[in-house]
Amino acid sequence: MMQTTLAQLSAELAPYRAQLVAVSKTYPPERLMEAYACGQRDFGENKVQEMVDKAAVLPDDVRWHFIGHLQTNKVKQIVPFVHLIHAVDSLKLLEEIHKRAEAHGRVIDVLLQCKIAAEESKFGLAPAELDQLMAGGHWVALTHVRIVGVMGMATFTDDEAQITREFATLRAVFEGMKHRYFADSPHFREISMGMSADYALALAQGSTLVRVGSLIFGQRG
Ligand SMILES: *Cc1c(COP(=O)(O)O)cnc(C)c1O
């Protein structure tokens, strides 16, 4: 039952002070409302149109997390209401979010997506590329985006030691950025890592935001 699962997750997360993002992609609004009725307010979606449609029918106090790959031409659709954009992986995307957020009089929180998995992935910045983006300094002028942390996905594998190493890498990337660029910025504090299969390993490595879908809502069809 969803209520039991949410209560168990909440108890597991509490000692770590981590937050649960309920990944609701592909599930209909009725299922989100069920979680909402249990007190869940943070929801994660990976498609712009789906998130816009659901935001239109769910209560206003839902915090919408965009967790998928975001195309620059779709930024404007989510800027009015998005709470946190998890997977920013280019300066171009940061610039577009800044521009659209400025037009809306908002400052939008974002995470930089870092590639930590061994498998090939089209999205995310390798740690060296992330270093380059930060060292370039252009992001400093983008006053309508606020970089609040990093996000990553571990390899899809049963090898827990490998998953743990990858999460530890993301944690180290976070600490490096914190030290170099955000030492005086209390808002730089989020490490978004961990999904249904590996959130416990992520918590052990310092995750502050776990993105859990199927465990809460059931297998996607
Ligand atoms: C779908 C998805 C999740 C949740 O996956 P589950 O295995 O259903 O928990 C987490 N993060 C991202 C980026 C996703 O696309």
C-alpha cells in the first residue's frame, strides 16, 4: 500500500535529513493525488508536457522537480512553476533558464548533472567537463539561476560496491565545488542521487534528495 511505503521511506530518510522526491512519471494524476493525500509534496517528472499537464490539475503547493533531460526550447514552459531542475548539463541550458526566469521575475534552483556511471550516457557532464564549466565563471553572471548542488545516476548493476563508488564520486564532486565556489553559500547543499533500487546506498554516501518512483507507485506499464 502506498501509504505504508511512504511512511517507511520517510522513516528511513529521517536520520539522514534527506528528502523524498516521488517520481511520478507515467502515472496518472489520480495516483499523485493519492500520494498527496499521504502528505507527499515533492514530485519528479521527466517530460515537460506531462509535468505541465499534471501541474494544472494538482494542488498549488506541490513542488515540481524536473528530473529529465531538458531541451532549451522547452524551458519556458516549466519556468513559471518548477521548484528544482535536477539535470542541467550545459552552459547554454543555464543561460536559457536564466533568461526565462528573469522574464518571470524568478530565481530558479538547479542541479548540475554529473556523469558517474560506467555505462555510456548521452547526458550529464563528466567531472572534468563540470570543472571546466565552473572554472569558466560565466555562470556567476546568471543571477536568475541558483546552482544548489549536483545530481547523478549510478550504473544499472547488482554490484553494490560499484554503485557505492559512483555515489562516493558524486559526493566528492559536490565537496570540491562547495570548497572552491560555494564555501559561503548555505544554499549549495543538495546531492540528488538514489532511485528505487539503490537509494539506501545513496543515503549512506550523503544523498540529500532521493528520487524514488516504482517503489512507491508500482512497476510502470
Ligand atoms: C525514472 C527515474 C527515477 C526513478 O526511478 P525508479 O526506479 O522508478 O525509482 C529517478 N531518477 C530519474 C532521473 C528517473 O528518470
